[in-house]
Amino acid sequence: MSTITKDGVSSPAPAKAAPAKPRRGLRGSPSLNFWLFTGPFLIGLAVFVYTPILWSLWLSFFEARFTVTPDKFVGLENYVVMLTDEDFVGSLGTFTVFAAIIVPLTWATSLGLALMVNRLRFMRAFFRSVFFLPTAVSYVAASLIWKMSIFNGVRFGMMNTFLGLFGIDNTAWLASPDPPWYWLVIVTVRLWLQAGFYMILFIAALQNIPQEMYEAAAIDGAKPGWQTFWHITLPQLRATSTAVILLLLVAAYQAFDEFFNLLSKTTWGRPPLIELYYKALGDSQDYGAGSAGALILTVLICLVTLLQGKIMGFGRGEESK
Amino acid sequence: MTTTTTPPAERVEAPARPRRVRSGSVIGSTGLYVATGIAALLFLIPFYLIVRNALMTDPEITGEEWKWFPSEIQWGNFTKPFDDPSVDFARSMWNSAVVGVLHTLGTLLVCSLAGYGLARIPYKHANKVFYAVLGTLMVPTAVTFVPSFVLVSSLGWIDTYRGLIIPGLFSGFTCFLFRQYFLGFPKELEEAARVDGLGYMGAYWRVVVPNSLNFFAAMATITFISGWNSFLWPLVIGQDPSAWTVQVALSNYMTGQTITYHLIFMATAISILPLVFVFLFLQRWLVQGIAQTGIKG
């Protein structure tokens, strides 16, 4: 479609453009203008993205405590230290548990909300807004509400008040790793904050499913409900689901705010970024080991992204351009 | 292609609707609304708690008996965060506003220009440059905070607006989204501008930007929200209380020596207020922006 209109309109254009050509000069030079447009961004990218990555690659081979211009080369020692560090390896385990819970849970919740909202005939915009509203709240503010009010370990916390109605004693939700109630707090914060965002993506995808597929299914005798959901809706949402799961996974990997604020200085429930934060910027200021840890994480994220891209055929359309 | 076939399909579906309603789905529909309503109530509880706690006295919040509403609304609580000497709340709000606005303007300017250059200016190495940008998407910025901190501290930018804002401007993802958007921008408009004697820059500012305001608004909304809510970078950079953003200030309330509930919740409410306004008035662009970023992302 677009090629036809383009040809139709652009064919008279060259005739007009020809006399304008002599005036082009430097101002019309494509390569100069390319750098003019992309230059500021590329310089920033080089300075603030590529330089830190390369610098930390360099730092990771040195003993760099309290200094960023070290001179003692230690080879791979920092990597060995990090990979044998119980806390750091443990943090990867913490992340795995976290991702295994939060990714499927958020996927299911946001899809469920999208299906519900999509079927509403009245007040659809209202309910969509309600579920979407938490996206405005920061992880810090939400952590504060969860820690200070809902899951406050004392008697007047909302959850304890509620459970008190059934004669259940106060629970210290965050102050003790055993039983690990803190997972409930951490998972619900993120679920509340994220579900509405992904719901919007699913609603957009649901509205792109051609209606005649359902009609054809109805003619073939499929019952609306579970059958059409399983055989039409879910397969049609495959691309969106893939994207959502990838986004959720990368977001979970970078979880920091709620762990930092909910658990503050506790030694349990530390995901990788928290561990790195205390390692590199805490009392020891060990930039060498911190950089090695950051690079290990980066490689892991790249591997996961590429692997999932391979499996799901993500980004294939991009390459063909 | 699909868009042209769907409208008639919807018309065909219309007679099917009454059938569905008759076959006992009044109950189904009521059930749907009940379920949606319960979910909505659950989602609103945290907002309710902010307002409740912000407008109560501390003895009422911590009292023996749970109170759903303050016995007397404490409007005076509104000024409490600003009077508190331990945390300069007004300063932190101001810092967040400055950082949020400049972060948004800077990101849009730098990333949109680059996105346009990559999408529309013919240059033989453009693809290589594009892959250099795409490569950064593989490395989440959060993971590079240690080396970035090292760099920014050696520039002497700790506790400055520069340090808070500039390193975050060069988002490969935002640039990528602008490129995708400009790829679909109608070429005829620019060609007309070029014929009229405008250079690439002239055509960009006079024709392309004014015709893309919807997309710019969507990107601005998303960028502002993520800037206002970001925590890790401001935490690392803002070491002196005078450079705290509001998120860092909130975080400090939680670990403070004495906890004054109504003050903390009032501060939280105030910190969320600007974004609630954004949501109320800019939701259209926000939803559009998310749908766009999500599909691409």
C-alpha cells in the first residue's frame, strides 16, 4: 500500500527538486547532517555508557580498594573472589527464587486483568485506570506503604489487624527470615506496581485479535470461554507474552529499590544489585571486585536475553530490515 | 491489511450479542463486575492507606483499635513534612522537579535527534552506528551503576544536578523508539520541506517535530515518570542531604530514629501528587506511549 502512494506522490518531486539542488551545499550533505543529528547522542553514549563499561572491565583486573586508578594487576582474582563469594553466589540464588515467583505471577495477573477489563461493557475506562494507577507510584513510596502500614510487624499493621480478627498472633513480616514471610511482602509490592502496566500491553494485544477467528470457532462448535481462550486467545497473544516475560525477567534482575527499602540492612533476601551496592559502595569500597561482579551480571543478562531471543524468535523482524 | 477486514466483521458479530446475553450470561456479567470490583478494591487499598494515615494523628494510627477513617481530619498535617528539621523535604521536592524536568527535556532532545538521523538520513555507516546503539540495550543501566559512579565521582559530579541528570540522558532504548517512530513518518512531508529549500535541520524542526507532537508527548510522559521515580542513581549520587531527591528523602524516613507516621505518609502523598496529576491529564498519551514502547520493547 505505502509504496504505491509514495511513487504516486514522489514522481513529480524530483522534477521540482532539481533546480533546488545547487543550493544544497554543506547544509544538505547527508553524511554531515547524519553526524550533526546523532553526534550529541553518540558522544554521550561513548562517555557515559561505553566508557564506564570499559573502565570497569579494566578495574576488574586490578586490586582497587578505595581507588579508581589502581596499579596492582591481579588478573582474574577478582572474578574468582566474586564467583566463590558465598554472598554473591547466594544473591544469584535469591534472584532465581524471586524471578521464578514474580515473572509467572505478574504475567498471569496482568493477563487476567486485561481479559476482565476487555470484557466489560460499562466503566471499562474507569477500571482500566484503577488498575493502571499504581504505575504512577515509585518503588520507594510503595515500599513505605507496605512496610509501615500493610505489613507493619506491630499490632496496628493492617495485615496483623486483619489476621487478629481470626485470633492469629502478630507476625513479624520483615524482621525475621524464618519463616520467610518477607517474600510475600516483596512479591506483592512488585505485583501491585507492575500488573497495570503489562495489563495495558495485553489489552492492546487482545484488541488486535481478529474477531472473525472467534466467529469461525463458534461455527465450528467451540464454546466461548475456556476453549476459545486456550485455542485462540492464548496462541494469538504469544508475541506479547514473549515480550512481557522478557521485560519482567530483565526488570526482576535489576530489582533494587524494594529490597533496599523493605529489608534495609538485613543479611537475608539480597538480590545481586543489593550485594553489589554494599560491596562496591559500602564500607569496603572494593571497586575491583564490584566491577567484576557487575560484568558477571551483565554477561548473564546478555546470555538470558539472547537465549530467549533465539528461542522465541525475538527481534528477527528487526534484522531483516 | 487486517484493519480493512475487521470493521465488517464487527458488524456481522452484532446480532450474536443478544444471544449471548439471553443464554444466562446476565449472571456471568454480574460475576464479572463483582470480580473486577473486588480486584479494583484490592488495588486501591494502598492509596486509601496513604490518605488515611496522612490525615490522622499518630495516637489514632497506632491505637489499639483499627479506625477506617480519622475521627477528625487533620488538615494541619499537610505542612508537617515541610516543618520537619531532620529532613529538608521542600528541598528534595525541588530537586526532584528540577531533575525530572531537565531529564525529560534533555532525553527527548538528544534521543529524538539521534533517532531521526538513524532513521532518515542516508549514510553508508548508519547501520554500524545503529548496532552500536542497539548493543547498549543488552546492558541494563542498573548493572553499570558501579562503573558509572566511578566515572561521575572522578568528574567531581557527586551531589550535583549535572551528576543526577546528564549520565541518564543517553538512553539507547529511547533513541531506538524514536528511530522506529520516524521510520514510519510520511516521507512526503519532509520532501516538500526540502523542496522549499530547508536543510535537514530546518525540515526537522519546522515540519517533522510539529507533526510528531503526540509521540513526543507520550515519550515525555513516560520519561518524566521514570525520572521522578528513579531511586538507585539518586541514592548513589546524592550523598549530601541537600542533593537528595524526594525518593531518597522518603527512603530516609523509613530508617530514621523516630518514626512519625502521619508525617511520613503525608510526605509520601505529596511525593505522589505530581504523578497523579500527570495520570489524570495525560493518561491518553501515557497509554499510547506504553502500548508503543511495549510492542517494540
